[in-house]
Amino acid sequence: MTNNQLFDGITLFVQVVKSGGFGAAAQVMGHSNSYVSKEIVKLENRLGVRLLNRTTRSISLTPEGKSYYQECLQLISDAEQAVAHITQSTVAPKGTLKISCPVWFGKHYLKDVFSAYLTRYPDVVIDLDMSDKAIDVIGDGYDLVIRASAKLDESSLICKRIYSSRICTVASPEYIIKYGRPIHPAELSSHHCFCYSNLKKSNVWDYMDKAGNQTSVDVHQRVRSNNTEMSLVLVRNGDGIIRLPEFYIEQQIKTGELTLLFEDYVFPTVDVYALYPTRKHLASKVRCFLDLIDEMVVNNRYSKVE
């Protein structure tokens, strides 16, 4: 049989503890002191335990009260999230969705997501920053940030992995003809390497062979740039060697325009994440964009690189 009084008094009890007394809780909740006191007594009688120690000046939780208080906090949080989920799921997205994503990944892997989002949700304006620079998601007011990283820094942000790619070292056939093909990563110290300046140690490339032996190479930086697209133009022209996620170059590898180097080594992976401030009370404009990423990217129904 269902206990119809199961949740009676819980919100009042939690407010009394948070406020530090009956009077303060009564003011917050819009009740009289006597009403709050009576409701807490009813709750204690129903549970058969004393939750609060009272004096004329203060209250304190009993051991049983401490345990019950933590459970009540969780119940209230779960109830609030349930209400928020139902509310958001019935509200059409609107307002401005502020997003930052890497230029290449946005152009080649999220373009259909953006197009579908604009078609489905005409009341949303997209404020789009296409860059790889470091972003203060909360401080800069972003709803969602897309970033690629081999290892995410510790943070309070919610992260959702949306794509994984191996990291490749490549050169054009023209470069190999002109300068020779490096067989061991250590040889990169005497080759023309294109390095990504947004990395902390852009000139240090790490490799591991299939026996687990690690090699860290201080490569010769011929070009150091924060723009991968420009670097790739030069690499495809035969001007150097570059190391980057395969999603940038998978078509060029397939067509032979670029050649994979060090294929007998283990290819590390990089993950692409959607980062956002909180899972609680997630706005429908953000949730719907994440749903489209699931539908069109995570489930492999994204547009292939052209």
C-alpha cells in the first residue's frame, strides 16, 4: 500500500536545517513559526525518530537527522531534475546558442548538424566561434564548446565524447622524393616539421613502438602555426611533415595525396568532446543540439569529409 505521507514535511525539514532555525525557515517558506514547528514534529512522529535537537537559541541534527537530511537533499535534487527534464522537453528551443568548435571539425563534421538544427529550431540564433583557442566556457558565457584532446584537464565541466580519431604523422609523396622517408621518429629532428602552436610543447612529438618502447622527439620546427588548414596546404605541396588527428586528412590518405609515416608504431588516439557547464537544468537549446550530435555524429550518420 502506498504511503501518501511519504514526502510530507521533507522540504520544510531541509529548509530548517539550511536556515539554521525554525524562524528563519518560516520566513523563507512563507509560514508561521508554529506551523513549521508542528510539521517537523509530525515528521519525527511519523518516522519514529528525533531529527533535531532544539535549544532556545539553536538547533542541531541528531545522528539520525544527519543521515535523513542527506537522503532528503538527494530526493529534492532528483525531483527538481525530473521536473526540469519534463519542462525542458516540452519547451521548444529559443534564444541564442553560443558555441565554439575547431574550424576543421566544424566545417567537415558538424556542418550538417548546424544545418539540421537551424531547420528544426527556427527560434534559435547560433552564435558560432570557429577556433581552437583555449576557452573559459563559463566565464566567456558559452553554452557548448567542442574540443579535441588526448587528455582533458580536470574541470567541473560536463564532457561528452562525440568522436575518436587516431593521430597520424604524414608527408606528401613529393616531400619523400625530395627529402627521403624517415624510418625512425628520431630522424624528425633533421626534417621539416609543421607544428601546432596551441599545444604546450608543440615541438615534442611522442611515439611508442609495438613493444611498448617510448620515444620522445624534439622535432625540427620549420613552421609553427595555430592554423592547421594552412599548414596542410603547405604539407600537401611537399614542404614538410605534420602530425595531427586523422579526421583532418582521411581523404588525402585514401587518395595517396598524403603518405602515412611510422606505420609500424602504435597510433595514439585523440577524442573530440562536447563540453558544457552543467547537466542540471540543461536548456532545451543545448539538449537538442547534443541530441543532433548523437544522431548525426556519434551514430556515424555525419557527412563524410569532402
